[in-house]
Amino acid sequence: MKGEISFLDHIKELRARLIKSLIVIGIFFIPFIPFANEIYLLVSSPLQQILPANSSMIATEVASPFVAPLKISFFVSLFFSIPYSIIQIWGFVAPGMYQDEKAFAFGIFLSSLVLFYVGVFFSYFVILPLVFNFFTSSAPEGIVLMTDISRYLDFIFSIFFAFGISFEIPVLIFLLCWTGISSVESLALKRPYVLITCFIFGMIITPPDVISQILLALPAYLLFEVGLLCSRIFIQEKK
């Protein structure tokens, strides 16, 4: 019976699932090590493709040429292992749910995962080229762009994380309406405050430049509207 499982048993199961997730990250990471430099070139291509002929990426620290490719390889491993980690989380929480709760929670897990990946890919293929094009074109005359490889990683990781999280907004709006914490009508009345919050969110979570903040705030607000639309449709169907 579900009630016969002790708290200690739950902790042991959670630990076992966390260990499995870490092992899978390592399984992805080890084969990526020989291709660390190629992976870095792929991830840095949005910037390298638009750098002027007299510009290049540089390493200002002795260990950066070795550490930076390994760092990006680890995060790529983490990126690919997320579905397995989600499966482990699902396997931990699902036994305590009723059948209808399982269907609802699985949909939330799946949509959250898909939206996170969409946010990361959107930032890589759309946002980064726009940001880098603006930065390179607005550089003062006589200034040679020399981007540090470690600084570049910090920048793109913050962008990936920001857009991955912001693309979860429709799920958050849906949950707020589903649980009764708020309603579509109430959230719709708060549109001006939501827009301001999106810009504040963009200012806090992105690197300190106006372009990145705007390019995050506007999609975040559009995703808020998508969440409202989906919630409105669902509530109407429910009624």
C-alpha cells in the first residue's frame, strides 16, 4: 500500500533516482570530451560568423582554452540528460497520484520540458544572432572586438537559462487558472503590471544590456498572452 512506505524509504528512493540522473549525465559527458573543441565551435558560431575579419575570440586565462570546451560539453550533457531526469522525477511522484492527476501532471511535465527546449533553441537561433549583430555593428570605429571565450560562455548560458525559464510562462499561467489561485479575467486586468514585470525580469536575469532585456521581455509578455489564451480555451471546454 502507498501509505506503508516510510519517509526514510522515500528519501532512499529519491537518492537512488538522483544518483541515476547523475550517472546519465556522466554517460553523456564522457563521449563528448573528445569533441569538446568542436562543440565549443558550434556553440560559439552565432558570434564567430559575424565577427569582423580583424576580430577573434581570445583566452585571457591560462586554463581557459582547456576548461571552456569542457565546461560547454558538461552543460550540453546536462541539456541532453534533462528528459531522463524528468522521467526519474515522474517515477518518484506518480505513485502517489490518482489516475486523473497523473494525466494532468504528465501533461504539465511534458509541456514544461518541450517549452524549455524551445526557449533554448529560440535564443540560440534567433536572439543570439540579433544581439551579436547589434553589438558588432555598434562598436565605435577603431575598436577591435576580442571576446574572451569564458565570458562568452557566461553570457550565452545566462541567455539560454533566461529564455528557457521565460518559455515556461504559459505553463505557469495555466496552473494559476487551473488551481483557482487566479482567473483568466483577473490576470487579463493585470496586463500593464505584467508587461512591467517582464521588463524587470529581463533586466535582472539577462546580461546588463538593453537589447537582451528587450528581446526577453517582449517574448515573455507574448507567452503570457499565450498562457491566457490556452487557459481561456481550457476553462470554456471544462464548463
